[in-house]
Amino acid sequence: MKGALWLIALFAVAVASSLFLGGNHGLVSVFLAPSRVDMSLNFVIVVWIFSVVMVHAALRAVSLLFDIPAQAKRWRWQTRERALLSGVVQALAQLQSGRFLRAQKSALQTLALHKGMKDSAHHWGLSTPMLVQLQSLLHLICAQAAHALNNPEVRQAQLQLLLQQGRKLQEQFSNPESLEAGQLLAARWSLDDHDPGAALTWLDQMGPGVARRTMALRMRLKASRILGQYSQALETARLLAKHRAFSTLAAQSLLNSLIASSFKACREGDQVAQVWNSLDPLERDMPQVALQACEQGLVLGLSGTQVLQWIKPTWVKFLKSLNTLSLDERTQLVRLTQTALESLKPDSEWLGFIDQVSQSHPGVVEVGYLYGQLCKHHALWGKAQQLLESSVARMHSSELKRQAYASLAQLAEQRMDDAAALKAWRQAALTR
């Protein structure tokens, strides 16, 4: 298409020239005393156009002649620029392929070439910020290769050079990426060196935007868990879950594990209460979390009233749906509730509530056992014996079964039935 247009344009010029020049009878007279030279106007126009073209060609040739030194400098720079970029790519490829010694050697050779380019007064390709950034990348490759080769001296030296170039880029060109890369690598290397404290120090030096990136959060989570800083680890895990760094199930499992570790790390009942208050409402509403908090609270001497307040929502959920808790969780719920209620004076409100749960789920043997123990605590001896006898035969938990037999033995002793008491004590001793 382009050729056809040029052909049409050529024909148009030819037609216009023939129309103008064919009928042009003008003359140009040049007086050179004492002579006169007459020339055709068409000839003069052709000579004039030819002269302009020749003068332009001559000026262009002279310009190219004087531009040869600059062209030679440009060619030399471009050759070194290609060698620099090729060295960076080669070093990166060797680093990624696990050839760390060769990667370090290639990066050092490219750094020597970069130094010569940096000191050059003229360049046409890469800008100064790009040259500094390439230098930072080469220091990063050297440091990473030295870390893989277990050479901490070279690694630290290259890391300091990387951070120095990163600060220069940030201050002069508002480019913080190299500095951030150095800080993240330093934090990761500290974790590899089993120094989580140093890793947290590096992470704390970062800006708020960098510190909230997924990579930084993962390292902060790992360091906090190693140091036993479970409150900080829990907050970090929440941010990671918010950023969807884990699947839903993995995030929930991680949060539950950190919450359990936070409770286990407590040494006083007040600490358990502080951890409980620091949880989100949705986390406190989870049955597993409530059971863990109550378990640790009772061990550390937390009041039964406080424990019952925490565990009541779990009972309400269980009352609405039997599938809320597994068998083990149901057993733990009953055991914790029994321990908390027996540490207090008889509470008719809780007795009525457990009666309601027992009527809603008559087939749940653990609830029947708890109702029987509460009746015993409220001095309802006959009903307590009836409930415990009906539940002890179907009990799955050895601990609850043993306590049921012990309670039956105490009831038998109270009514002076030594044979029944002895039989119940024997059953309690044999239950394992």
C-alpha cells in the first residue's frame, strides 16, 4: 500500500512538471559586460535545485566527519552498557540456578566494570539513578551468594554497601526500593542465623508501608513466635489473615494455635484475663478459645464466677445446636463447668439452665452427668444418684466416669450403705 502511494505521488509530480515546464518559454538573461547570456528558465530552475542539494550534501558530510569522535565514544559506552546488563543478567541466572560461587564472581566482575562507567563523564544510555540501582542489585547478588556459601564477613560487607547505595537512592532520587530490599534480606538472614531479636530490629527500622507487606509480616510472625511474644504474633497473624496470606482454614488454625500459646504462657490469673480482653469479639465467641481460656484460668486460680461468665456463651450455642462441639470439647466443657460451679456456693440459676440443656439433649450423657453432679452440690441426693447411675454406664470419658463413681460412693456413704460405697470406690479405682 505504501509503495502504491509513493508511485501515485511520483506520477503526480511528473504530470505537474510536464504541465509547468512544457509550456514555459521564459528566459533568464545574465549581463556580463560587454556580453549577455540568455538561458532558459527551466534550465535555471534545475541548476538551482541541483546546487541546493549538493550544498546540503556537502554540509552533511562535513557534520558527519566532525561527529566521528562523539560516535566512537557513544559506541564504546553502548558496548560497556551491554556488557554491564549482560553481567547483571548472568549473575542473576547463576544465583537462581544455585551456582553461588560463579554468581559472586560474575557480580564482582560486573561491579568493576560499573565503577569505570560510573567515573565516565559522558554517557548516553542509562541514567545515573539506574546505574546506582544496578550497583545495588549487584551488591545484593554478592551478599545473597555469600549467605548461601556461609561467608558472613563478605555478606555483611556487601550488605553495608547495599544499604549505603539504597540510602543514596532514597535521599537523592526518592527511590527506596534498594534500601527496603537490603533491610528485608537482613531480617531474613537473621532468622536463618537463629537470631529472631536481630530480625525484629531490622523489621522495626522499616517504614510502616514496608513493615505491613506480606513478606515482612511473615518474618515478624516467625520471629515473634520464636521469642514467645504471642500477643505481637497474634496481631501479625490477624494482619496476614486480612491480607489473605493463608487459606481460611490455615489462618483459623494459626490463630487458634497462637491464642492457645498465649494462654499457656500466662503465669497468673490476671494475665489470662488480659489475654482474654485483648481478643476480638469473634475470637472470644469461638468455643475452642473459651475452653482454653477457662482451662488456664482455673489452673491459675481465676475465680469460678469469671470462668462461668466466659463459658456461658458456649453453653448457649450448645443448647441451640448439638453439633457445635465435638465429643472431647463437650467433655472439657462439662469438666470445666463442674469445677467452676463446685468452687462457688450452690447457684439455682445454673442448676435450672443445665436442667434446660438436659431436657433439650436427653441423649447427651455428659450433660446428664453434669446435672447429676450439680444436684449433688445442691443436696438433691436422690436425683443426683439417679442421674449419675444412668449416665455412668454410658460415659465415654474415663475421667468423668471415675468422678461419677466417686460421687456415687460418697452418696452411698452418706446413706450408710457401706457395700454400695465400697463397690463404687472399687469401680472408681479400676476406671482408667
